[in-house]
Amino acid sequence: MTTVRAAVEALEVTVTAPVVSFRNPLYAGVQVALPCPPPSTVGGMLAAAAGGWDRVSPETRFAMAFHASGVGVDLETYHPLDATGKKADPTPREREFLAHVTLTVWLTQDVELWERRLRRPVWPLRLGRSQDLVWVTTRRVTVRPGPGRQGAAVLPEETEVRPSGVLLRLPTAVSLDRQRTRWDGYYFDASGRSDTIVEACWVNDQGQVVAQLPPTHPARLAEG
């Protein structure tokens, strides 16, 4: 017997910022930027809204899409540590950044709860660096089962049809002591214009695929 999934209500969260920068943690000693935020970064922003990871269900999952209108390079002063762990002399380095960005997050669990949390976040909401504050708006939407257009979605590596763009190795979850990280593969097309049709759980009214990503809660690291 075939089970037919019904449309569900989701909370669509729109996050905007003038400038953001996401350092690729796979590279030490150099500033290599990512074209989109890692799922762990977005999960951390949601945890900030809730007041900490202890207030977030380990089962929480979300889908997301991201687009930047421009890119640039500036100089930023770094305060590195030497081999003994002591502070070394400040060092200016080039830093890549993304300009006029829009992150869209879809939550299909605890919609009313997350709506309240994002309306009155416990801690300031940031994306990437601590100084990159963001503006957040929410609305309730309906998502229905079926495939959708890739567009600017961040998609898990196991997607059946190979999406457009590049395959990135991104942190999904980071332990509270920051000693362990879960890494997964994600496809992302920085142009945001991919018309590739992707099989996923949901699609919105604009035909944009809404593909749930793995849980980002630190507690999931203990499960492998």
C-alpha cells in the first residue's frame, strides 16, 4: 500500500545581512571563504534564538537556500597564536566576503514555537562572524510533497539527481567544547539560477525545492 504524503505548514525564515564571511575550517593559517553558510552555522543561529542548545530538540531539522548579490575582498587584522599557544603579533590578511546576502530557512517542526523564538530571540542573531548581525523576518507557508527546482538550495550529497554547482565539505554539527565536528557533503550553486529538478521531501509554491538537511544539534555527534 502506497502512503501519500500531504502538504504541511512550514515556517519560512528570511535572514538578510549587508556583509557576511564564512571561513573554511578545513584550511589552517589561511583565510579561505565558503560560498554559503555551513549547516552548523545556521543551526547555531537558531540555537541563539532559543537561548542555547539545551532548549533545542536534537531532532530539529531544516531546509535552506542562500544567495549573495556580490563578493569582495578586504583586509582584516588577525591575532594568531604561536606554537606554544601564546598570542603572536597581529597580522593583516585579505578576507573574502559576501555582500547583500539572503538566507532562507524552512522549519516544518514546532512551527509556532520557532515563530515565537525568532520574533523575540534570547541572544543576538548573527551569521558567520560575531560582528555580522542579521535582520530576520518570518511567515507561515505551505509546502507540498514532490520534486522542485534547485535554485539557491543547499542540498545533501545523497540527492538522487546530481545537482548543479559544486560539492562542498561542510560542518554539519560541532560539539559544545568544539573538539569534534561532523562533516558532510553538500551541493550548492552560487548563481542561484539552477533549473535542475531535484527529488526531495517538499517543494514550495514557487517551485523551489525544500530539502531537509541532517540534524545540526551537537547531541547527534554522540550517535555518529
